[in-house]
Amino acid sequence: MSFLGVETSLTGRRWVGPSAEVERLAQTLVQRADVEPAVAAILARRGVQPEDVASFLAPSLRDLLPDPMTLKDMAPAATRLVTAARNGERIAIFADYDVDGGSSAALLIWWLRALGRQATLYIPDRIDEGYGPNDEAMAALAKDHDLIICVDCGTLSHGPIAAAKGADVMVLDHHLATAELPDCVAVVNPNRVDEDGASGHLCAAGVVFMVLVDANRRMREAGEKGPDLMDLLDLVALATVADVAPLIGVNRALVVQGLKVMARRQRPGLVALSDVGRLDRAPTSYHLGFVLGPRVNAGGRIGAADLGARCLSTDNMSEAEALAAKLDTLNTDRREIEQRVREAALAQAEARGLEAPLVWAAEDGWHPGVVGIVASRLKDQTRRPAIVIGFDGDDGKGSGRSVAGVDLGASIQKLAAEGLIQKGGGHKMAAGLSLSRMQLEPAMARLTELLAKQGAGTGGPADLRLDGTLMPAAATPELIEKIEAAGPYGAGAPAPRFALPALRIRHTRPVGETHLKLTLSDGGPVTLDAICFDAVRSGLDALQAHNGRSVHVAGRVELNHWQGRARVQLRLEDAAWAD
């Protein structure tokens, strides 16, 4: 049964409210845990019981962090790292070029720096070297280093790791693995085939943090003092959100505590990035994913691959400001490139059809640094897994993003095992691949088949899920602060959406070419401001011709900060005529 009777909204979606079971639990939480009905609705959706409300709202690392020793190869990894630091060995860090890789590298660099040690940072060029270790780079690093630590990569790099002759290598990663692991000191990866998957939601920075926890424990047992790990949680939080790791279990605690550390503005790179991003208040998970993350990523996408990691790891404020300024400029350039590719990819995908289990597009000259972002946009718009591929001659490099419940990384890995692509891998929600032009059509056909078997394209793509109803007078700054306390929100923990029923539109005003601002009222003294982004594209610009009609609206309530003031605002995502 549709929520508020909305079978087809202005954007063509059916509204779905909480189940009867969730509603009953929400009522119980209101009565027994003394929480606001709106907050109770959020907690009930997550299955939080009355006795667990306090601990859920204040997640503790002490309670949620697993014992690092539950991960295989933890002992040799932590032991080798401590030995290298203690003996002043030459250490190189080989990291992926994204936020997770850069944050993982920065974690190790800051930890080693606190012990008076330095490390060589190596980030491969996305275009010239591609993802992960390669033979030439690993062999060169091995000549001048005793230990090479591969972070956010390396699990499938058997050949390149073997090429690192004369140096020890260890891998700290979270990408999907095969049964055969590379021959090295350690492969710490919660997504190894022989792991139970209990920590599979960690990003690479989370894995690195676990190794550092165990390294510090070993130092304490030897009578030595290790670096303060709590001060490093801002980096872990950034990576967790930017890599779209699900905000469940320990990831919630890592992000909550990391945001507190970040708010203290102690790390030069994050301070500089916040300033160029005009972030003038305490950061939230939104800022990690949409303000800081894209700027850190920009270097790896269209500029020098190591800029992001260098910005996160520098202890020099002047250097941080220069790097952040460069990253900000590159991010602007990236947006322009992305927009062009996005429009072309969407047109191609629409011509192919958006109802299939897989949405994909491929073309000559598309920049490999933006295909992942464009795939994410296509996924969001179509609610289906999406692949976008750019070709340079006969060589194609692509990236994919998936939807909840569909394991894209495993399917891409299967294509590689079947010889349908040159190589590929990733994790459930994101993956990369390389293939030839001749492989394109057969590979996409097979991938469509594999994703269909997982239910892609069949799970109610036109449904908008809502947590309940809210009236304008109830949408106060105090309520929004309580809603934020039930977060953080992101992958695996979507931000709550509420329906505000039977409102009148007092005023509408176009903003720019595609957006719309509105003033809404339920007839009482309180009005509510709303902003609808991309109203023209979604069809919600029809609200301008309301002619006094009553309307149900749906979206997310938030605080809009402007010139030092905070006002309640509805981020309007959908609407339906109520009469």
C-alpha cells in the first residue's frame, strides 16, 4: 500500500512508508526510550531496540572495534611494521590514487612520523600505470627499500609483488580476493576468501587503523609508547565516507569519533581543504563525501596522482595550503569534464534502454579519471548498476558503481576469470575493469546476465522510501540536531526522508537554470523554506503552476547555514498533488 496514497508522484515514483513492524518498534521507542517520534522512526528502521538506544546514539570504539587479531595475517603484519619502525628501516608505501588510498598512506606516514621515521610515498598514475602495483614500480622501490606496504591495493598483484625482489612486501587492503594470495609477508584483508566477512565493511583505511592498533599493542607489551591513534581518526572517517563504506558497526564509531577530531582543525591538509571548500562549521559526513573527498580525489583523477595523499600527510601548513589550492582548481576542471561525459553517457544509455539490469556507456576519449563519477551519477539516476568506459585506441578502462544488494565486484572478477575482460576487480559497491574494444559487447552482455541473477533491475526502482510524516512546526533546529545525532548517514545508513502532507505553496522562485526555491505552509503561523535541486530535470518544476492546490512533499530536513545564521530547510526530493 502506498504512503499517503501516492502511487505516482511528480517524479513518477510510488511512496512507500515504514512497515507495520517498524512502526510498532518506533512507538515502543517513543514510550520506553523517550525519543522524539521522528528520531524513533530512524532508529526503528535500523532495528535499534529500546535498551540499545543510548549506545547507538553514542557509538564507542571501545565497544565496537573488533580485536585486530581476528583478521588473518595481522600478527606478521603488525610485527613487521613495528620492527621496521624500531630499526629505522627504509619503508615505501604504495597506495591507490583515491581518497581511501591517500588516507591509508597518510595514516602510516603520520604514525611513522610520530616515531621519528619517514616513508617514501608512491602513487601510480591512473592513465600511465593504472590501478595497483606494477612490475616496474615495485622492482624500482625494492632496490631502495627494505619494506613496501601496499595499501588499498595489492591483493590480486601476484606478479608485481614477486617483482619486488630484495624487499619485504605486505598488503593492507579491502578489495575482493581470490583463493590464491600473493607471496608476501602478510595480506591483511577482511575480504579474503578465508575470512568470515565480519569486518568486510571496513575500507582500506579502517584496515590500516586496525593494524596500527595491534602495532601499538605490541609496542606497549615491549614497554614502548606508541603514537596516539585517536588523533588519526579524522583520516579514517574521511576514507570511510568517501569510499562509500557502509556506515554500520564499527564504521559508525570511526566516523563519529573522526568527525570530532576533524572539528578540532589540527591536521594541516584537512584544514586547508576545508578552507578552500568554504566549510565554515563543524563537518558532517556530507562534507566528507561531497566537499573534502572530491578535492582529495581530483589529483588522482585528472592531475598529479599523489597530490591528495601529500596534502593529507603533510605537517607543513604552507605546503598544505598550496596543495589544497591546486586540488581545488583540479576539482573545478574535473566537474567540467565530468559534465560533458555525463551528458554523453546518459544519452547513450537512454538510447540503449534504462530498464535493463545494467546501465552502461562507452566512448572514445572519455577521461578515465571521471568515468567512476559518471557511473555513480548514472546509478543514482537509474537505480541500477552502471558501468562507464573510456577508450584510448583499442584499450578501454572503465569503472562501475552498484546498488544495495548487488555485488558488482564479484561479477567483474568473474568476467576476468572467464577471460571476457583483460582484468578487473573491486568490492560490492564499486569496481574497475580493463578490456579491448572487441571484448566490450560480449562482456557487457555477460555482466548483465550475472547482475540479473542477483536481482538487479527488479527491486522497485520507482519506489521512494519514507520514514514517516513531519509537520512544518515540528521541523525545528533542535529536532534536526537530534536527527543528526542518530547518524552519521551515508552508504548502508541512508539519511532519513519524511513526507510533509497537505501543504500549501506560498511562494516559488527559480534559482539558476534548473533549481527551485519554495515557501511552504500547513495553514498555521509557521512556514518552511524548501530547495529543490534539478527541479527542471526531475519534473518538479511543475510545482510553480500549483494554482493554490494542496501538495504532499517529501525530502530531508536540514539546517541551511548562511552568513552565520542557521535556518531550517527542506531539501525537497519529490512531491504529489494532494487534491
